Amino acid sequence: MCHPYCANCDEPGTLHCSACNSGFYLELGGFSCMTSCPFGQYEDPIANLCQPCHYTCDGCTGSTADTCIKCAQNMLKSDNFCVASCPANQFEIDGVCTTCHDTCDACWGVESNECYSCNTNPVTGLGYYYLNNECIEACPTGMYPDNTNNTCLSCTENCEVCTSGNNCTQCVYGPF
């Protein structure tokens, strides 16, 4: 007779199981039935087996890459996945990929002034303009938009408003 945890056993009266009863899981590569599987494995309730997690996971709820609870060493958590590096619109904080501010395409923080590059503005269909690590909708006074590089460039000296480096539309008032 098998141990009560075993559905089948190789040696009656021992914990040397070849299959487990419902609610118990056969250890991976072993012969014992357990109530839960060790970390790095998940409980397969259909086969009553402990199964290995996806190679990117250190802990999981299933066999696929999107079931990770904890990432394997040198991997970063991005939503339910573990990745080698964060996607372009995310950055890493303590092993977790965090989404950039909406205006940023690439960033080092969640604030609007922590951008490396800018996204397209969903309202205008144009890119936000990059200025001092920030992505802005319009260039400030004294600057004009460079639509090729999505940056703000300075107007010429004594020019308050311009449409390009050579086209001043409003001069700075005051002594010259």
C-alpha cells in the first residue's frame, strides 16, 4: 500500500511515489509528493507535478514567460515579464521597469524633466520639443521649434519671437 499522498508508488509503504493524489505535487526529478512546490517551480494541478518556471523567472504561477512573480538573476521585471533590459519607454528602479512620463520616449525618471528623448504629441501628431531634459508642447519666448530634431533653438540676439534663426518676428524692446 502506498503512502496517502501517493496515487502510485514504486515501493509500498514508503514515500517513493511515481504519481501523486489530487492536491499534492510530485517533486521535480524526485519521488516525494508535496503540498506545494519549491520556489522556481509551480504546481501543475492537472498532472499533479511540480514544473519548472520559464528560464527568465525565479518564481512563477505557470510555465510561460508572462507568469513570473520574481525574475531570475540579471533580469528586470516589466509588467508580468522578466527582460534583460527595459523597453525604450521605461527605466529601471530596483529591478523593476517603470514607465516614463507620457511626454518622454526614453528617460531616467518618472518626471517630465527626466527625459532623454521625446514622444509624439497625440493631440497634434507632432513630436514634443526637447529642452533641458524636458519634453514640452511649445518652445518658450526667445526660442523657435526645430521640427527636424524636435528641439528648441535660440532666436538671434535682440529677437524675442522668431520662426527660425534668420526670421525675427518681434524684437526685444529696450535700450540697444
